[in-house]
Amino acid sequence: MPVVRSHRYSVADAGLEEFLARRSSLIATVREGHPGLSRAVLIRLDDGTYTDTWYWESAGQLDAALAALPTFPEAPLTMALTRDDTALNGRVVDER
């Protein structure tokens, strides 16, 4: 079963366009070295926060990408535009 890494955070409205551009660059860079990233879904919630869920084909692929995180210069640049970040990992139990 696939696994996910989900973040919840806030992004200032003034920085949203820049955040989206940086996030896109980060996703492309991660996929270059870690093709197990099958999709990344960003959702704006009613309270103005965002959930950002990245779907991976396996836990091993997610773990490898997390271990390589320090080699992605886009990661700290992207996350610098967020605040109140929380991250969770999980396994997909049912998908329809």
C-alpha cells in the first residue's frame, strides 16, 4: 500500500504565489531523484491553513527521500514561507 507524508501549515496571503512556485520546484527536484513520489496534493482549508499531502509508492521510497532532504536546497526555501508546520506520516488503508 502507498504511504503519505502530510503537512499542515499556514502561508501568508502575500507570500502564497512565491510559495507555490517554490513548492513546484521542490516537487520537481524530489521527483528527479525519487520517482516514488506519485502525487502531491495541496488543499486550502476553510480556516485558511493548508494541508499538503505527498503520496509515495512505498515506505522505503519515502524514507529515502526524507534521508536526502538536506540535499534539496528548495526545501528550506519553501518551508521558510510557512508557519505553524506539523508533519505526519501514515499508510493508506483504503482507497476508492
